[in-house]
Amino acid sequence: MRAFSFFALPVLAFGAAACNAQGDGLASGNGAAPAATGERPFAIEEVARFEEPWAMTFLPGGHALVTEKAGKLILLAPNGASRIEVAGVPRVDYGGQGGFGDVVLHPNFATNNLVYLSWVEAGDGDTRGAVVGRARLVRDGGAARLDGLQVIWRQSPKVEGRGHFSHRIAFAPDGKLFITSGERQKFTPAQDMNQNLGKVIRLNDDGSVPADNPFAAQGGVAAQVWTLGHRNLLGIAFAPDGRLWTNEMGPKGGDELNRIERGSNYGYPIVSNGDHYDGKDIPDHPTRPEFNAPEAWWTPVISPSSMIFYTGNRFPAWRGSALIGGLSSEALIRVSFSGDSAREAERFPMGKRIREVEQGQDGSVYLLEDGDGARLLRLVPAR
């Protein structure tokens, strides 16, 4: 179990608290945020615009796939020169934080053309839950479609409400599939091993359960679980050294950056460095050292939406850093690492909610804004 650590943040007033319009983040009431450290090292280029985009990934050759929450998958040509709406997408349950979610490529996409997607599907009554599926991407002239779409994982149980699906996807260096599963604003499922809500999930690429998962012997959904005690994990990424990290929205305060360790319990809702929205106290992490504490945390919150580890050459000072998109903070946040410790190194105000961060094949950084008419921005070195 690692030791608890946090970093103190320099602050400057930036006005009133900003509530996330979709309920997935809140800037706390004191209205303070860290200052950006130094001038922007980048220029900004607009590439394209989308309606409520949620995620994107690059294909070999420079095309990109972009999901829109209402249920569209867009194939975007390099530099935004043209776009194709991909056929064969699943029907999504759209509303609140729900709809079309993540999109990632199989590690062997160059030979199998497999694309992995997450979305929200309706259940009985007024229930719903996130699912992950995979399909082959087929490009035929000026058209594109998904063939053989198959659901390989579902949140269990489906519950009422339209929040905290999480449903981010990442492949490990060894090819295992990791999925973030939010606690659906229900709190206690995060500690209940009869539910896969509030967990990080580890599967084989076909959705089957690896025999070496920490709770495999328990069977059922517990066998899928890699870690538990999470709230709403909207960023997941493997560092260059192969270690897995997530960012997680806290309640009122206490957004987290966590190193994900096999079989570990991260404590929510028993502990958090934030409090409940109704003002009720949640004990802080140091009060319960048996739970795995964050390497870094934020109060006021940044409302982290996504995360990558930068490995390119266009921004040498960023290499090895995590880049996190901020929703209520309307910022790009760079986190640096030293051993097991992490700290916010820089924050760049962007003036818009940032839903997704991706690295282009040439080392440029791409940002997807959130909401209607959202821009896809490319960050290139400042001249």
C-alpha cells in the first residue's frame, strides 16, 4: 500500500463557482484555481466541429474516429478535410451524461480492424447501464461501417439515473482490456463486489475474464474486478513505464489522480478528500490508511474528463507527463511525475470545457471541446 500524498496548489481568484451543466463536475465554492505557469508553448489550430463529441482515436494514416453522444460515429479525414458518418453503430440511450462514449483501437487493428466502443443502453423500466462492444471497421470507397458489432461487457446491475457511467477504455501493453465503471451516483455499489459499479474492470480482448484477476475465484461480476472503491473515472491511461493511472471526479472537492494497483480498494464512499454535495462530511483519506490514497488531488476541482501520457517530440518538455482535460476548469492540465509522486506542473486555460485529449501521430496534441458546436483543436509548437 502506497503512502498518501498530495500537493498544495498556488491559487488565483477566477470568479464564481462553475457547475458542470451535465452534473459531472463542480468547481468548489471558494472559486480559486492554480495559475498557469508561464506562457503557452503552443499555437492553436481549429480542425473541425462536432455536436457533443465525447471521444476520439486516430487510425493508421491519420484519419480519426470521433463519437458524438447522441449516437453518431464520425470518420474524419486528416486535417478535417472531409467526414463520413459510420453506419452500423449501436442504438444508444441518450440523456444526461449518457449516450455514445469511448472509442479505441485493438492493439492489432492494422491486421484485424477491430474497434472497441462504449455506450449506454436502456434496461427494464427507467434503468440503464454502460456497455462495451467491438466490431470490425470496414471502409469501402466513400463509405464506412461497423460489421459484426458484439457486446462484450455490461454494467451490472442497470439502475435508474443518467450519471457516472465512466465507461472509458484502455488496452494494457500485454493486450488486456481495462474499463472504468462508475458507481452511477449510488455511492455504496463502489464497495459491493456483487456489482461491477464503482470499479476498474480487467478483461481479455474478447470480454472473457482472465484467470489471474485478483477476485477471479469469487466468480460472477467480482471476477471482472481489478480495483474497487471508485466514483466516476473519466480518464485512464498507461504510462510509458507500463503502470496504469486513472483520474476520478470527486464529490464536492477531492478530484483524484490514482495509480491503479491490482486488487486495491480506493475507499469511496467511505473516504474522499471532498464532501457530499449536501454538505455532509466524508472522512479524508488519511483517516483510513487501509484504503489506497491518491497520488494527487484537487480542491477546488478540475473536473477531469480524459487523460493521456505524452510521448511525442513536438513538445519535449511534456514528454512523460500526463495531460488531463478539464471540464469545469476549462483547462488543459499537465501533471509531472517523480517516482511514485505526482504534481500539477502547468495549467493552460482554454476558455472552454475540454472533453478529450489525444496525441496525434506527429506528436501534436488534439483537444475536443465539450457540448454543441464543439471544436477539435490541434496544439502545435508556438513559432
